[in-house]
Amino acid sequence: MTIADRWLLPDGVEELLPVQAAQAEHLRRLLLDLYRSWGYQLVMPPLIEFTDSLLVGLGSDLDLLTFRVTDQLTGRPMGIRPDMTPQVARIDAHSLKQDGPVRLCYAGSVLHARPKNQLASRSPLQIGAELYGDATLASDSEIVLLMLETLRAAGFSGITLDLGHVGIYRALLDVIGLDDELEAALFDALQRKAIADIDALLAQHGDARARDWLKGLSRLHGDVSVLAEAKKLFADAPAAVLDAVAELEAIAQRVSKRMPLVNLYFDLSELRGFHYHTGLVFAALVDGRGQAVASGGRYDHIGEVFGRARPATGFSTDLKALIGLLPTIAENAAAILAPDNDDADLWASIQSLRTAGETVIVALATSAPAAQSCDRELKNVDGRWQVVKRLASSV
């Protein structure tokens, strides 16, 4: 690498400059305060853990995203966290060991060995909330509503909630009984909504009803009328299928009552996180971005790998992605310029102002750029240091 190239960062790894960093920190504080007001307690998991605890419970997707190192003290493999969800699940199951519902939230950097998609950062600032110990629809709806409130608090409008339920596909698979290879091919075809491929894969397998169910599943996406179509299609399907449709309907009704301006979209073949989600899955989209900006779902029994099975539901988002979609907020020029000298009263005035929440910038020999951000200044008036309005032409 030449001297000219040493400033380059790896692809997908970004730095936040002062304006963006201030916006990200403001949003982080705003959202953590929001979560606290809903009863969610903040936890701070470590940046790195042994892989045998970091990569359990959430399927193989995390394995591909994880940077690995070897612990020089023990020789054991370690990973830099690609997602904070399994860490928070470990805290709930092993460190806290509380009975009943537990609400936890978190915020911090994660690192991905590869981007999740072409637009994604490899170094997101992940923030989210998890609710453990309750398997009812009340906890699912609370997490969904909190995710939507997160986006509203951040300043977004035109929000669309995308709802699905992996329980439908799981129940249908139990009926048709495919081998692992064929199931993987069907999973891929469903995600692409490739009807011809689905027909070809199912032609020689399962009974006719199950084939019709799975083919019809790929068409069940759209507005709330999709749920009525699903009830007709799955009228004689296993009870678990209709139970899942009923759960979607109940969640949609609650969201519509409490947040009527949110658009609802249903995709019953959405299998995001299929290998670890066990029920409701959801994502939020906003005007101006085709990719989801927040997502989550139910993942019951994740605590089992830590010795304590716990129902769980949660969501997360990336602060970097959010501020990238929001208008840039210009830095507030409400700062005070102070002279640089050894006067004890001046120092006391500066510290008093800072304690009161003011920004005080001491003028150095080359302070012209900093001085431009100040709308007031400290001046000695009749032997007392006082804050006065600063004229634009002041030096």
C-alpha cells in the first residue's frame, strides 16, 4: 500500500465524521430513552466472545458473517460479534436467570465479514430490543409496536410493516415430508417466488393437497385481503397453519388500531431467518429505500443452548442506515468563544458555563474555523467576565 492509499478503509467499513457522529449519538440516546420508557433495561455485551457461545441458536447465517480470531490466552476460537441478539439471549438465560418476562435493549458496533446485501454496511451500529419469557401475542405485538415507534421517533413517515409467519411453511413441510436437498431447493424457489420451479420440485413428491398449499403459499403476498385468501387455501390444512394465520390477523388488528398511519403488507412465504425464527417475522420499510430498515421476529427456546429455554421475540436496526436516510442536521452554532489566558476568574466562568451545558471553545492562535461556530463570546466587562453576543465580524 502506498502512502497515498493509507487512508483507505475496507469496503463496507465507514467512519462517521462530526456531523454524522453527532446525529448518530443523538439518535442512540433518543432511542435508548424510548426503550427505557417502555421498561427495557440496557445491557452492554462484549465485542468479542468464544464462538461456541457467540454462534449458537441463530442458524448458520451468522457463521458466515463472523470474523474469527484465536484467543492467545486459551487457544480457543473467538469471534467478533456479527449480531448482538445471541449475546443478549445469553445474558437473559445465564447471567440474569430471572423468572417471568424480561425486557432488554442494547446498542453497539457489530462487524460483518461480508455485507448482508449490496447496500449494507459491514460495520453497523446495531440497536434493538428483546422480550424474553413470554410466548403470547401480547409480547409479539409490543415488540412490533416498539419497532414502529423507533422509526417514528427517528423522524420517519410513510412506514410499511411487512408481516409473515414461518410457522405456516414449517407445518406444510411436516405434511409433505421432503428430504433435505429438495427442501433447500424449495426454500430457495419460494424466496424467489418462482412458481414454475416450485411446480417442478413438487411434481413427484407429497400429496396433491400439500402441493397446492405450497404453490399457493408463494402467491400469498399483498394487503390484508391475503389473510382471507389464506383461510380459504388452508381450510383443510393442519391446525397449526390456520393458527399462524390467526396470529397474523390479531397482530395486524392491534397495529392498525394503535398506529393507523402504518401501511400493512403481508408475505406468507417470507422465510427470513427461517433457521432460527419459530413464529411471527416482521420488517419495516420507509419511503425512499427498497430494503428493510428494521426487522425481527419470534425465536423461542434460544436460551436452551445456554441451559435455560426461554421464549423470545425482538427486533434490531442499524443506526448508520437510519441516519443515512434522514436529513443532515447542521451543527448548532450556540457556542461561546473564550480568550486564552491564565485569569482564574475566566477559568471559573468557563467551567461554570460548561457545567450548565454550554459549549465553550477557547480561542487558540489558529482559532478562525472554531470561532465561526460561536454566536457568543466571553468578555471582561467592568472587571467581570460576561457572555455577550458575538458580531459576525469579530475576530
